[in-house]
Amino acid sequence: MGNKRVVHIVDDEETIRKALSFTLRTAGFAVEAYASGPEFLLSAEDAEKGCVVLDMHMPDMDGLQVQAELTRRGIDMPVVVLTGNGDPTLAVQAMKAGAADFLAKPVEKAALLGAIDRGFSWLESIARRASEQADALSKAARLTQRERAVLRGISRGYPNSLIADKLGVTSRTVELHRASLMIKLNAQSLPDLLRIAFAVDLHESTENGHP
């Protein structure tokens, strides 16, 4: 689909699908339309990453069920949910399930485009964070166990004295490790070092089963 951003429309009403498709195509988006949740899910894993405009009220499989299945499969696409009756409870459920935004039908063009833009911003931030974490983990692979322990302490906001106490070394030794970390991780400042430390700490916590 070239360089166009892709929007996947999932709605059982043909008139709605056609209207939304026309609006989005004229706004410069590539559009894929699906008449049901199961139809969308059949191709979701192979579909081009984009924003999903998802109707909440559909037969066979409602919007919340589609959201849950996307999450279960690990498919990270921002979801903008559509509700026909403006049900606030349903909207809250959708947002708790990870929806990027929700809109009540009939959908105004400006509101739709705004919600989709926010969805793509979310998608881009996910990709950016994944890239940053991969870079951080690559750099951290060069660290010694002691340096990783110091980095972990830094990520948790511990002062040098507390890190030293936990590791059974002197504060001066911790200072030397911090200086080494700055060089090995190519960190130009403390914020740079912290960004890498947060990424490594999050990865290690997830691997060890600790959120």
C-alpha cells in the first residue's frame, strides 16, 4: 500500500463501512474494510500495521471480544472504538482493554481523523520504544555482572552509597562503575543513562516474571 498509513475498518453495517472508507481515503489513508470481527481476525496477524476502527455492537463477535483476541495474539494496533448508543460503560470497558479512543455514531469527520491521528501517534511511540529497548539491550550485553547491578540500582533511583552498601563495595567503586557505564553505553548525560537503565531493568523484570 505504498507509503500510505493503513486503517482497518471493522463494522457489520455496509453503509457505515462505505462512508468511513470514503472519508478516510479522501483524507489520504489506505483502507481495508471488514464486515465482522472474525473476518478481520482471519487476516489480522498478516495485515499491515495500522489503526483499527472497530464497531462495538456486532453479531457473532462484539468489539470487546475482538479487542481481547488482538491482545491475546500480541497484535499491537491502536483501536478506535465506535459505539452506536454512546454507552459510557462500554466506552470505559474498551479504554480499559487498551483502546486508543472511542467515538459515538454518527461519527463526525474531524473527530474521526483526530482519533486516528492519535492512534498512529501511539503506534509510532510503540515502535520507537521497541527500537530504543533493543538498542539498550544490545549495549547492555557488553556489561559485566557488577556493572549491570550498578545500572539496576541507578534505574531504581538509589544513591551511590546505597548501591555500594547493597553490593558490599565502596562508594568510590560505584562511582568508577558509573563512569565506565557512561562510556560503554555511549551515554552523554544522566538522562541518557537512565533511559538505558529503565529499558534494561524492565526487560530483566519481565524475563524474571516481575512486572
